[in-house]
Amino acid sequence: MSNLPSNLRYAKSHEWVLDHQDGTVSVGITDHAQEALGDVVFVELPEVGQTLTQGEEFGVIESVKAASDLYSPVTGEVIEVNEALEDAPETVNEAPYEGGWIMKVRLDDKNLDALLDADAYQATLSADD
């Protein structure tokens, strides 16, 4: 069973969101997603200042097995990207919820109710098995 912190919200496309309670969020991929990908070798980061719409593709994550598109779980402006991933993309595997975050976004809509809580996300994973 994947590690699913209860303080995060989740998208069905396997991204997580950490609400900083100040109108900004951090975004990354779930433990389940990094396990399915295998060893991550490259993360294409979005541009700071880029405006994203929920569900919009914002980058690509590549592993030794596959390349997968990344989709924004929220609508807003990219205010920071995790540049450390350029030199150490494997951080996504090692710490998907800590050092492996991908971007920070200033939300246009602070309502995260469209995202899943940990139990609901786990249920989608169980349904896929």
C-alpha cells in the first residue's frame, strides 16, 4: 500500500497538493505514481509565472521505464519550481512528499474540494487493482 499523508489532497491523475493556508500550494506526484514509474531520470518543470488551469498538462516526468505527462491539480500561477530536481530527479522517488515536490502555485480558486482526500484517493487505487 502506498504512503498517503492525510494532510494532502489528491488528483485522480496521481498528483498531490499541500495547502499552505496562504493561498499557495505545493504540488508533486504521489508515492503510488513514483513507484509505478520506477527510477525517475528527468522532470520537465513548468515556467515560473506560467498560469495553469486545473487538468492542464504542465510537464513530463521520465523514468527508466516510461515518460508520463504531469497535470495541474489546481488553477493558478506557478510561483516557484523545485530546481533541485534538475540535478537530482531521483528525489521524486526518495521523498515524493518532501524534497520531491515539483512546483508551488498561487491559487486562483482557493477551493480544493474538487480534489480527493487520502481515503478517496486510496479507493481509486484499489478500484484500479
